[in-house]
Amino acid sequence: MSVNKDRGFMIYQRETPPEQPVEERIKHWHEFTLRLPADKLQQQACRCMNCGVPFCHSGCPLGNFIPDFNRAMQDDDWELAIQILHSTNNFPEFTGRVCPAPCEPACCLGVTDPPVTIKNNERAIADRAIADGRIRPNPPKHETGKCVAIVGSGPAGLAAAQQLRRAGHRVTVYERSDVPGGLLVYGIPDFKLDKHLVQRRIEQLEAEGVVFQCNAWVGRDIDPNDLVEKYDAVLLTVGSTKPRDLNIPGRELGGIHFAMEFLTQQNRRVAGRPNPENEITAQGKAVVILGGGDTGADCHGTSIRQGARSVRSVELLPRPPEGTNPATPWPMWPNILRTSSSHQEGGERLWSVLTKEFIGENGHVKKIIAVRLQWSDPDANGTRTFKEIPGSQFELEADLVLLALGFEHPEDDIPQQLGLKRDPRGNIAADYVGPAAFKTSREKVFAAGDARRGQSLVVWAIHEGREAARAVDLFLQGRTLLPSIFSFGYEGAAPELVKP
Ligand SMILES: Cc1cc2nc3c(=O)[nH]c(=O)nc-3n(C[C@H](O)[C@H](O)[C@H](O)COP(=O)(O)OP(=O)(O)OC[C@H]3O[C@@H](n4cnc5c(N)ncnc54)[C@H](O)[C@@H]3O)c2cc1C
Ligand code: SF4
């Protein structure tokens, strides 16, 4: 099929893949986004204007070469497309599914028209590479004789492991869970990210020579100081796992759980792995989810699939504006109302609501007392304050409450045992750029991902894992060929990946 590569943005409309209808997809736990046919995908790639200054680059934390992979798609060169993607992103099939795509609001076409479908193009390239058997192990051609321990196997740990192994170091990943993958496996629901995709990458890393030690809790079963002694470098990618609590009257009642207990159990159930007795389930219950971020949305969709009687997501913040927001113009990430696929599936969302008290019966939560809030306009620093609206108190039926209020910082065990400095928010302190990038206050110990930057996104975790791997390689060898977003172009990418 011939496509118009030069004026595609004037001819083709933005088109995203169809999704299974709600009533079908809530009956199962699989992904529900369908695929666009190859000709439509090519048309979507042709909407890219190959701008002289592609602002989408600055939107993507990985610095993905977006116009370049769009061009390869236009040319039907799927091998080159995946090579370009892999030169900046170890796991495009993850970001192609769960990334909020900050690149798209930065797309130049978005100034006048709907932006290029960058995220879906990325996903299509990755899926095509999997289907065509192009995701193969790429073991190092030489060994450096150095060894690195990575603690934590989320996207930051996995990306760092792959980069460091490809640089020729021996890499062992310590993971306290029974399987590697971090929140990719035991956080993000299966309906957003199929776990076979994570498993496929673990197998690729193992074939490249990365060793995974699961059920290995550093700080409890393994002294982190022993790792520092035994290895040439230690990288901490333990995530930001300490959940934020809500200490209001009634918090001790049964039926009030942290979101991650609930979500992890469901992911284990789908995988056929055992759960503790007294499993948490939303079936037949009135569910109230406190907190409106990604975690809250995942609880919302999971509760609907489990057969909850009602699902309500309660948010302290005011409802953002719909469509556009003059406070966050192009190419900024817009602060606008986002409706996740889970929110489209049913239930209710409440905004500007403060939870005051949990009321119970026989030791189990039965309802929530809440009050409506009046938010001020932003002050000169952009800060908004709220006050309770007098007489606005109301009750919500609740026999399962899920706390999705975010995460404070990494757990204390490893930082305490290693005597590491923390930043003012409690994360492991380490610079982001410069000569001390990713180095903690302890010699030989590095930190990256949510453990360093605080709770964030998969795309940022992969970015930090890659950059930290480069910092570790530099520390170990005094030089590095690993690529960095801070050295633009294909510099540092393996020469065979660069098409002349
Ligand atoms: C429910 C939920 C949904 C999300 N959805 C999205 C989404 O749709 N899109 C998106 O971009 N981001 C999403 N995020 C955020 C994203 O998952 C994280 O930002 C990302 O996973 C952070 O990666 P990481 O490698 O730094 O840490 P993690 O993924 O948290 O991995 C840390 C790993 O370290 C292990 N570990 C911790 N302590 C120890 C120890 N002492 N010893 C050994 N191992 C240890 C943990 O078991 C875990 O496997 C979501 C987060 C949550 C909680
Ligand atoms: S990783 Fe995310 S931000 Fe980067 S190109 Fe892909 S969708 Fe866009």
C-alpha cells in the first residue's frame, strides 16, 4: 500500500486502536486494547512532520528518537524501527502500554491538530518485533571481570541490569519477591500490562547472563554491608514502597487496606500463585478508594472486575478542567481531567472531598464520614489551599476501603543499615547529573528509580536505570560507552544499531 509520507499530517486523522467494549472486558483480566491494521499504523506514522526541532523528544524522559522511528515505520522498515527504539529504551513494549505519554502533548502537530499517536506507534513497533522474533538476547562480547549487585528488579533495576551486563560486567539482581519485575508484575494490573511480556524480558536478560536471586530480602535476610564488601558496586533500585497512611478515627477497623495489598493479591491470583488466608476481595462490596492517581484507578478497574456492588473513587483535589488548561500550555504536560480506562468502566468519581472518619460495626468498616472542600485559586507560587464547606458533611457506604494515597519513600532498612543520607522527602539521596550522578553518600553504592526520585513512572524508572548503569560503568572502568540522554544523537549506541 502506498502512503503519503510527506503530507500525511494533512491527509490522515489521528486514530488510536479500538478497545473491547466495557461489558466484555470487565469479564476478564487480559489486555483489552486491540490492534490497528498495518496500513493504518503506517498512516499514523506518516502524520509525523519530522520537525526540525522535535519537541516530543523533550517530552519523553528517555529521549526516544520519535521522528526517526516514525520514519522507519513509514518506510515499512520494522527492523530499523525497533533498533532505533532499543537504542534509547530497553523495554518499549512496557512504555508502549503504560506510559502516560508526556511526548504527545509536546508534539508540534498538537499545536493545531490532535498529536501523532506516538505511544501506540511505539507499542506497535515493539509488538511487531516480538511477533517477528526480533527481541533476541544480546550478550556482551567481552567480560570486564567486575561484578555488580542490583537490589530490586522493577523497571529501573531491569534496565540497569541489561545495560551493565551488555557493558561486560557480571550482574546479580536481588529481589525480595518470588518473581522479578517489581510493580510491573505485582502492582500494575494484568489488564494494563500482560505479565508474559515481563517474563519474556526476564528470559532475555537471563540469556544475556544476568542472574536473578528471588526471595532474597536485602536488609532482612541479607546484610547490605556484605553486598558492598563482595561486589565492585551496588545499585539500589528498591522503589518507593512505604505507603502513605490516613490516621483518622476508625483507621483500626477491619476492611481498610493499603491499595498495594489488594492489587498484589489480584495479580498473584491471575498468575495462579498463592495468597495469604483471608484474601481481600471487592466482590459484592461497596468499595471506596481514597486517592485518584494511577494506583487508585487500578483499584477502581480491579474492583469492577471482581464484582463490587459499588465503586467510588474519592479525590481531595478539585476536578481539573476538561480539554485544555491555559495554565499548562503546549508543550507542557497539561493539567486536565484524565479519564482512565478503569474510570470508563463504571463507578463514580468524587472531587474536593476530605475523609474525616471511618465508622464501623462489629470491628468492620461500614461507612465513611466526609466533607466537601472549597479550593482557593492558585497564589503567586501556584499553591492552592482549601477550607471545609460548612454543613457539607455527608456519608458514604463502605465495606471495603482502599488507601491509594501515594508512597512516602523507600523503606528504612537498607538506607539505615548502610548509613545512607536521605533527601528531605526521605528518598535515598544521590545527584541526578554531574560527577556524582546516582552516587549515594556511601562509596560504591548507587541509587536509581523511585528509590532516588520518589514515586514516579515506568518511563522515568527505565531512564534512571539506564543513566545509573552508565554512572556505575564509568566508576568501574574510568570510561563508558553506554549511551546517555545527556549525550544527544546516537552517540554511545552500538554502531550496528545506527543505519548510515
Ligand atoms: C498500582 C500502581 C500502578 C502504576 N501504574 C503505572 C502506569 O500505568 N504507568 C506508569 O508509568 N507508572 C505506573 N506506576 C508507577 C511505576 O510502576 C513505578 O514508578 C515504577 O515501577 C518504579 O520502578 P522502580 O524500578 O524504581 O521500583 P519498583 O517497580 O517499585 O521495584 C522495586 C523492587 O524492589 C524490590 N525490593 C524492595 N525492597 C527490597 C529489599 N529490601 N530487598 C530486595 N528487593 C527489594 C521490590 O520487591 C520491587 O520488586 C504505578 C505504580 C503503582 C503502585
Ligand atoms: S516512552 Fe512514553 S514519553 Fe517516551 S515516546 Fe514512549 S510514550 Fe512517549
